[in-house]
Amino acid sequence: MPAPMPTHWDIEKLQGHAAMMVFSALVAGSNSLGKLIANDIDPAALTAVRFMLAAVLLAAAMAASGGLKRRYFQAPWRYLPLGAAYAGFFVLMFHALQRTNPVSTSAIFTMMPFFAALMAWGFFGKNSSGLVWAALVLGAFGALWVVFGGSAQALGAWHLGTGEMLFMLGTASHAAYAVMVPYLRRAEPVAAVTLGVAMSGALILLVLYWPQIWATDWQALPMRVWAVLIYLAVFAGIGTFSLITLAAERLSPAKVTAYTYLTPVWVVIIEMAMGHAIPQPMVLLGGLPIVAALLLLFFETPSAGAAARRPRPKRP
């Protein structure tokens, strides 16, 4: 007999998993490419222009397709915390890349599921199963193993550099975005939410960092900055905004952010392709608990659908 067709709910879950698979690869690219230009431009100026460019391109595409509707932007205050969280992540990422390497930042990024689960529990009372918490702790251990260079002694001493600390704050900011999306979105299309986030992020950065933006000599920037800026605006901007928004409506916060466990894998592959040095085998051993954590979270099913399908408020 032919296998039964997957249910609508199953298809949506698969869409969420596929979205986060691509998301992890795009974020990895922003780590490796961002390192190339980290010292060429002020992080806040770069992020502000990247958000503005993403907003302009997306607004033009939505207007051309007839998808730019005023009703999608009711209660626009909802986009401000989302834009602030996402903008904060990217500003802190580039500050961190000035002080550390892409492998370390990508490893710290795998702690996002742990932060997301804590926030979902602390602010919204959404607890995860014991298996999920075990997976999150396991993945966090693997991430820290990579960050501390595969040294148990360094891990025991627990001394993070400035770059690592900055990126840990940025990762927590990104986790807050994933947790807030299902509560602040009101059935608008993913593109509309993405546009609202890009516009609000750009506005916040313009207000806070106008002196740095004005002082930047845009004409003197090397071509690699503009090339990376286009990647960040289109793929790591519009792309990641849309993917994580789509996934957050279909999966629980822990499962959405679990795909960050793949980011170091993508970074190592990209770094090898770019001809850069790769970590020592002892450091790469940290990938084993990271992969194990991802598998545990992927196959954990009890109450996952209920956790992912939280009711959203209908009114401001």
C-alpha cells in the first residue's frame, strides 16, 4: 500500500526545519565574510546601511507584487523590539569579529537554543521537556569546548575574551527575537514582518549611531565591503529575517534555535573553502556533543506542536 500523505501539520514542521537549515548556512556565511571587513568599517554604520538596503529592496519587491498592505503594519510598535533585538545581534557580531575568529563566534552562536529556552520559560512560562534541556546543556558544552580551544583546563578556568563576551550578548539578543516573534506577529505574511523588522532596526540604528554613520567615508570603502554588504542585506538580512520568522511559527523556540548547532560546521567548511586555517582535531571534538544535541532536539516530539502553536494576541 502507498505510504500515507503527510498531514498539513507535518508539512509545516518540515518547512520550519528546512528554513532553519538554510538559516544556519546563511549565518555562517555572515561570520566568515564579516571577518573579512570587520576592520574596514564601523559595525554600527555597516549594520544600519545593511538594514536600510534590505528594507528598500524588500519594500520595492512587495510593492511590485501588490503585497504591500497598510493593514500589515497596524500597531507598528510591535516591530521595534524585534528590530532592536536583530540589530543588536549584528552590531555586537561585528564588534566581536574585530576581537576574535569566526569559529569561536559560530560556536557561541550554538548557545542560542539554551538562551531561547530560558527566555521562553522565564517570560512566557513555556517549559521544555527534560530531554530538550539535556540536549541544550550538551550542545552548550560542545560550544564552549570549541571556544576554549579544546582545553579542559581553559574550560575549567572559564575566562572568555572580550570578543566572546560581546558575541554571547549578541546571541542572547538573537534568541530574544526568536522567542518574541510568535507573540508579536498577527498573521501577517513573513515578508511583511521582515520588512517591519528591517525598517525598525534601521530607524533605531540611525537614531543611536548617526555620528558613526555620518563620519564613515563611504566612497573610500574597498569593493569587498560593498560585496559583503550586499550579501548581508539580501541573504543574511532578508533571508534570515524571513526564515526564522517562518520557522518560529512552526516549531518551538528550542527547536528553531537548535539549528544554530550547525553553524560551526558550515563555518569550518567555508573557512576551508576560503583557504583559511581550520581548528585542530582536539577542538573539532566539540562538534560531537553539538551534533548529538541537534539530533536529540530534532527527534524530540512530545508537546512540540503545542509549544510551537502558541496563541497570538489579537489586539494591541
